[in-house]
Amino acid sequence: MNQLTNGDYLVFLVYFIIVSSYGWWVYKRKHNADATSKDYFLAAGSLTWWAIGASLIASNISAEQMIGMSGSGFKMGIAISTYEWMAAATLLIVGIFFIPVYLKNKIFTMPQFLNQRYNGTVAMIMAIFWLLLYIVVNLMSILYLGALAIHGISGLSVEFCIAFLAIFSIVITLGGMKVIGYTDVIQVFVLIVGGLVATYLALNLISEKSGTTGLWNGFKLLRAQAGDHFHMIFKKDNDNYMDLPGLTVLIGGMWITNLNYWGCNQYITQRALGADLKTARAGILFASFLKLLMPVIVVLPGIAAYELYQKGMFHQEMLTSHGVVDVNKAYPSLLNLLPTGLKGLSFAALTAAIVASLAGKANSIATIFTLDIYKKAINKNASDKKLVVLGKYSVVVAMLLGVILSLLIGEKLMGEGKQGFQYIQEYTGFVSPGIFAMFLLGFFWKKATSNAALFATVGGFGFSIFFKLLPRFADLSWLSSYGFSKLALQDDKVTKLYEIPFLDRMGFVFMICIVGMYIISMIENARGTKTNGLEVDVKMFKMSNSFAAGALIVCGILVALYSIFW
């Protein structure tokens, strides 16, 4: 029954009142009428380690995880958890090597770093790139997938759900980074509790259908009955190899995806950039531990839904209007089995995940537009007060554009059985190899020049398009023996072509960008070009004993998980 009872709405209303009241209290308590743009956009160092960690996860876990990743769990199994578990390792690297560089050089936005390290042209191109990426890929996909999920649970129209999510997110975002950071703590708590409830229900159902009871029995039965869904590394003959190509998830393109996302991404690093190094690292370590838990909340329900589907459940609920099984409906179908009250809690958890992520992205869009485009190119003498007001307007405009795009093209790009999570990863991957190459050499190689950075930015995007279109005019079957291509069905549902898995494409583009940047930089250095190399002191990377111990525990858990589920 895909509708909410009065009890469910009451639970959701209580959640809404708590979040809104707490957000208002934070705003009034910490608000300063003369707040600077740094206060508004970055929370000016007022976030604690637990708020930073919770905010990182709340901004990251959204509809693409709750809905998209559960859908991928339904289709391909636990292997999709590699995005979460590799992110736990990535966060440690970001905390050790990236954050000290940002903080020492007083960097608060990504375009500011590019302007400081390279030049204004590189920074401006990337600022526009990021704005387009955040609006066209992120805002649009989260609004569409989120609305699809809430529609599946409540029966409310998709259009109404999109509007509701947008308005709720705007209300939270207009309070600034402090309100987002502290309300995210509540959102993460509700999200984790709601997610665990869904996992509990799914495993218990599997137990009951086999004549037993208990969570552990349910998990053991799930592993036995859906054994093909419990492998982290796919072989070349696996149907899902195009999405997760073998060892690439451990030693290839997955690192580029994660390091770019967690280390070079405005709306993620923004949480830590307002803090001191000790607080930022503690928050990042906390987020790393939370990432280890995420597959239990977002992937396991998808695998359980797959097993229940095999036993005859959800056959109607997961069909699209065209009679196609839509994997993105696995999670909402599961939530519809919850009793009154718990269903309301899970509805609140889902909304919490979506709203927190939308608010974080909208704040970053406002930050980049006001500080890196408006103040740099349009009005260099704009006052802080004017920047904050403009930031609020830009939040509304960005969200409106996201709403329009989700209504116009959301279903075409992510509906009809397509994996929404994979859509986001692939299309973000068009720009991430070049961005990461530019950041990596910008950090740790003082000879990297601005023209080399431009090559990585524009050239990386161009090469990504080239490799995507390459199968249309070249036979790539010769790469299949090396695991770098696989026969894939095209959009016309008839033609089959050998394609390069998108994570491998990212790896190729990244290597081209690194080599290209090295050659261009060496030529320009020989001609006497001066660069703005950052001051990087090895002492910056020294860890406290507590951080080192926490990092070792995370690594140990990761080794154990990959050993068990290889």
C-alpha cells in the first residue's frame, strides 16, 4: 500500500518541527547581523568535529545512495559497496594530505585554490564547470530520484514531491553553513535509524519466508540464496562488469572518482575548511567510520529486495508505466511494508537524506557563484552584506533550475529501469579525471603551469567524450582480452558494441592528463615561465596518535571486508 497513514504523517511532522526549530535556534544563536560572507558560506570555524563528520555524510548520502545504490544492490549486489568502502580509505588520504594544504594556504573554495595556484582563467572556467555539474547532474538527479522514492512511499505525485523537496531544502539552505552543519547532525541520526529499520525489516522477512526468525538467520539465508550478489570483484564474464570492471575498483578509476569527490569537491571540503586541522581531521575520521556502515543501510536492503523479488514479491510495485522493472523502486517497495509509525520514520529518513544533500549542494553553488564569479568578474567591490543577499538569491535560482530539469529530462535519463547511481557516476566522470590531475599536480608539483592546468580541464573533458564515442567508429574487441572492453547493448536495444567501462575510461583520461600536464609544464618551465607553487611542508602531514590509530582500525576493517566478500 503506497500511501502514508495519519500516524506516519504525525511522525514526519514531529521530525520536520524538530529540524526546523533546531535550525532556527542555531541561526538565531549564532547569527550576527553583520555576518561576513565567510561566516555565511563556511560557518567560520564554528563547526565541531562531530558536526563536520555528520555533515560530510549527510551531504553525501542522498537519493542517489538511498534509492540509486539500493537499486544497484538489487541488480549487482554488494560490489556497489566499493564506492562506500573505498571512500572510507579516501577520506583518510584527504585528511592526511589534502586538508593541511588547504588550511595552510587559507583556501576556502576550490576556484580560489585554482586562482591562487594557477590563474584567474583556470579558476573561472572551473567555477562555471562546477556550477553546471552541480545543477545539471547533482541537483537534478537528487530531486528526481528523491521525488520518485517519496512518490513510491506516499502516493503523492512526483511533481508535488519535487516541489516539496526543493522548498524544504531552500528553507534550510538560507540559514547558511552553520544551520546546514548542525541540522545535518539530526538528519544523519534519523537517516541511520530509518535505514537500519529498513534493513531489519528486509532480513526479518527473508527469515520468516524460510520458516525461521532473527536478523542473523536472515543474513545467512540471504548469503546462501543470493550468493552471486555477495562478490566485491567481478570477473570479465559478469553482466555488471561494465559498471565495476574487476580490479579497477581497487587499483584504478575508483580512486580517481573518490579522491576527486572527497578531496576536490566544493560542497564536501567546505565542511572541513572552516575548522582548524585537528578538528577537521577528527571530523573526517568520524565520517570514514560512518562510511563503513553505509552499505548496511543502503546496499543490503537492495540485495534483500532482490531475494524477495525472486520469491514473488514486488513484481507489480517495481514496474514502470511501460512494464519495465525499475531497480530504483526496490527501496521504496521495501519501505511500503513497514508498519504505521516506522514507515513515517523511514519517510522522514529519506527526506532527511535528500534535503541535507540538496542544501549542501545549493550552499556550494551559492558560494562559488558569489565569491568566485560575481565578486571576481562582475562586481569586485561588492560588500559582504550584498554577497550574502546574492548568495540567498542564487540558492533559489539554482533550485528552480534543478526543478525544471528534473521535470523535463529526469525520467529520460534515470527512469525506465536505468541505475540512477551509475548515471551520476558516469557523467561526473567526464570532468573528474582532468580536475583531479590538475589538483594533484597543483598540490605536490611546483612546476605545474596554468596552461597545463587548462589542458587537463578542457582536454580531459574532450578526451572523456572521445572515449565515450570511440566504439561508434572503431572496433574495440581487441581490448576485451585485457579486460578493458566488453560487448554492451546500445540505447536502441538492438545494436551491441564493444565499449570501455567508464571507470577504465576515467583511468585512461587521467593518465593522458598527467602526461600532458608534465610535458606542457616542462616546455614552459624551460622557456622561463614562473609558477605559483604552494608551500608544502612535510611536517604538515604529521598525524596525531589518535588519528593514526583510528586510520589503522579503518584500514584493518577494510582488509577484512574485502577478504570476506572478494
